[in-house]
Amino acid sequence: MLGLYFALCEPPCFAAELSREDVVAIIAEAGAQRPKFAKKDLSGLDLSGIDFNKADLFSANLDGAKLIAARLIGANLNLARLRNVNLQNADLSGASLYGVVMENADLSGADLSSSRVTGLLNNVNLTGANLNKANLGPNSGSPRKRFDKLEMNNAILNNADLRGANFNHALMRNTSLNKADLSGGQFIWVDFSGANLEGATISGADFRSAKFGGANVNNVSGADKALGFKQ
């Protein structure tokens, strides 16, 4: 199991410009409008359980923040800083996380279904997360996205778009990738033990040194054009 090391950092390491009470007040004042936190420094705050649905968190600094069970449905987190963030059991369904920097983060049990996630993901715990229909592939013409050392055991990635992404060394034991598109991606040294890849598209993907013990690889498409794939 990958270890997650959260920095023990007390103020003045974090310099949030708002308090939890300020955040709650801004959301209440916004009413039916989109709450605006673009470029705000919310680092180190405990924002657990807060309703950020459809909030504008563009380029916000959430380093070290705690957002356990927070609701961020449809939120704009593009270019946000998410180092050492705790998003356990948070709802990010339909959220946009384009170009985020997410390191040493805990998203175990989070709902990222139908979300868009690109950027740098390093040492992120996605154990038990729901990424059904999520798009983790690069934009057309953009460079390959790197998702390093992810722990995604028991995660749900059915119908997910993983085209061209780099998942080298990820743990995907018992992960469901039913009908997911892995074409052109890098999955070197990935552990797919017990995973369900039935109906997945894998053309052009690199599976060298990957483990497939007990995995369901029935009806995969493009196996003849995948490197190192074992049926």
C-alpha cells in the first residue's frame, strides 16, 4: 500500500485569507449564484462538509485543506493547488479539475464521476473512488498527462477516458475499468490484479511489466496493438 505523507504544518506555513466562517458566509450570500473563490488562498482550512456545489475555485490555493465529505458537484477547480489536501468521501461529480497540481492527496471514497481531471497527480490515494465516466485523458494536441504513484484499488472507472495518460506504477487491484478507453496510455508496472477490464479499449497502450493476475480481460479491443499486454 502506498503511504501518504501529509505535511505537519502549522501557521504561518498556511496563510489563508479567509476563515471557515467567511467561506460559509460567502456561500450563503451567493444564494442561487455561483460562489466565487477564484484565486483565493484557502490553504490549511478545515472546510469539511461544506457545500461548494458549482463554486468557482479557479486557481484557488487549497494546499493542506481538509474537505472531508465536502460537496463540490460541478465546481470549477481548474488550475487549483491541491497539495496535501484531504478530500475523503467528497463529492466532485461533474467537477472540472483541469491543470491541477495534486500531490500527497487523499481522495479515498471520493465521487469523481463525470469529472474532468488533468494536470500533475503524484502520490494520490483514490482507493474506492468513483470515476465512472470521468475524463482523465489529455486534451487534443496537449502533452501526455502524468498521474504518478496513484493508489486506485477498488476504484470504479467504468467508461472512463484514460487516453494517452501516464499511470506508471499505479495500484489498480480489483479496479473496475469496464469499457474504459486506455488507448495510447502508459501502464508500466501497474498492478491490475483482480481488475475488470472487460470491453476496454487498449490499442497503443504500454503494459510492460504490468500484473494481470485474476483480471477479467474478456472482449478487450486493440490487444494486438498493445505492448506487453497479457491475456
